[in-house]
Amino acid sequence: MQFTQEHRELTESLKKFIEAEINPHVDEWEEAEQFPAHELFKKMGDMGFLGISKPVEFGGSGLDYSYEAVSSEALGYIACGGVAMAIGVQTNMSTPALARYGSDELRRNYLAPAIAGDMVGCVGVTEAAAGSDVASLKTTARKDGDDYVINGSKMYITNGLQADWICLLANTGGGPVHKNKTLIIVPMDSPGITKHKIRKIGMMSSDTAQLFFDDVRVPQKNRIGEEGRGFIYQMQQFQEERLFAAARGPRVMEEAINETIEYTRERKAFGKSILDNQVVNYRLAELQTEVEALRALTYHAVERYVSGEDVTKLASMAKLKVGRLQREVMDSCLQYWGGQGYMWESSISRKFRDFRLTSIGGGADEIMLKVITKLMGISPD
């Protein structure tokens, strides 16, 4: 990809914002197990960070997805994974289908406030018995007059405790499982919604909820696009979610590698620094090389996406690679920190906990392999 001065200015602007408005508070937010999403998102909305590739008529900047990708990578400067993940839910997971297929009224009422930072969004796909197998979800939205009446539950919902609305995938018919689902915008203050906080081993500053829907009534005009096309819309939405994860990864891993270089250079054992051991410096060089390879794959996918191509295979490859490589980088780096790496408050242990999620969320590694093999024409299914 050819990066312009505008790309570089966006990265630098976001990095300065992170250093001033996010990183000084990360330890406090991690301890509280929640960050103030409305407060932070409003600041980000005022700076134009939440609608980079969204339509100008609804408050976005109207830029192509390459700007979204460099923004995602810059989020790797955040000193924890949870806040960046929550931002990604707002920009790349709950809003792409709304921006692309939502009615003007729906976009005025929900997309524009999300871009401005006046509303927090979340996305509801996963259920207790339907994670990567999206087609098997059980939540229903039954028509009643001009409304949908929603019953069911959603699991592991990032921003779920603070969100103003959810982009919900539900069954609206009884036909084939890939053609009976619809995306619906549901206000989170609707009667019949119950929220339960879920604790995690990482991503501590990101609030995560299990949601229950008991006869929740919303207007049918809150439907995104056509009824029965929700599965397709969500698969398209997953492309941006997976590109977000892949684009954020290199900066996160470079931070881990650089912190490890600094630590091992100062730490002495047997008369020399840990870094001076060839097994250590060669391994860090190897990991940095892998990071650059991931970055090249990711921006290749982004370039093709910007040109209008279907990048399901490339995005799945990048998502698979970033999940596995983050596990490898964080584990290797933590080892070189010794006992200090195993302490809860050390930066490398936070990265170790936070980024284990990448191989699970947004489609597990095994699902990425299933997608890739199908698109290669070698899957037996």
C-alpha cells in the first residue's frame, strides 16, 4: 500500500490522543474492570476518530478503509487490550452493516450518534450454545403488528453493560439457517432486557455482559436492510472485524518486543545482560520478522478490500496469523522477563492475558482454517 501524509497524520494524531487521554488512566480502568465509554467515546467522536470510513452525511469522514486500518494499528499503542477492543466494536463491528444497509432514519438515529460519540454500540451474535457457529443461534424476533418481539440471550458482549444500542442478529423466520436471520437495532433501555456482568482473565477494562431478552419489543423499521439477509450482512461485518484485529496486532507485538528488549538489556545474569544471549536476541529478531510478515499480509488484504474485492480468505488468513502470532510473541517475551513477567502488574503479563483472546473472539482459529480450506477448495465438507 502507498501511505500518504494523511495516513501518517492520522496515526500521529491518534497516538497523541492515546498518550494524553487513555494511557494515563489504563491502570485505574483495569482495576475497576470498566472504562468510561461514553466519556472517552465523546472525546474520540469530537476528534473524528469514530467515523473514519463512514458516510459524510452522517458525520463520518468518508475515507477509504485504509485509513481505518492505520487507525486500528495505532490503537496498539494503548497500554491494554480492552479499551482498544471496545473502540473496535464501535467502529468496525457494530456499525459497518448499519452504515452500508441501514435506512436513513436508522442511520440518523443510531449511526450518527455513534460516530459523534454520543451513543455507545455493541454487537449481539454469540450465544451460550452458538459461538463461531453463527448459523445455529436461537434468539428469535417474531413479528407482531409493526414490531418485532425478541426472545433469547447473547453471550460475551463487549460494551454490553454500557451500550445504548445493540446490533442484534436474530432468527426472523423458519427457513434455511443461512436465510432466516435479520440484523436489528435494539435500544438497550428497552423493557425486557437483563444484563449480567461477566469476568474474564484478560481485557479487564472492557465490560463484558451476558444479555437476556424477554419479550423485548422494537419497531420493524429498526431492521437493517432486508429481512432474512442478516447472516450475509454479518459475514460481511466479520471481514472488517477480522481486519481490525489483524491491523491492530503488529503494533501491539512490537510494543511487547521493544519492552522486552529494554528489560533484557538491563537485566543481568551470569555476568552479562539477558539480551546478549544469542538464543534471546535471535528469537526476538525472528519474532519481529514474523510481525512484519503479518503487517504485509494485512495491508495486502486491506488494499484489496479498498478496491472492492471479497477478501474473506485473506482476512481469515490475517486473523488466523495474528491470533497465533500474538500467543507466540507474548509467551516468548514473558519467558525472558523471568519471574517479573509472571507478576500481575507487569506490562508483558497484561499483554499475555489480553491477547490470548484473539485466537477465540471474532471466529476461532479453527473456524478461520475452515473458511480458508473451503475457499481453497480442499475442505471435505
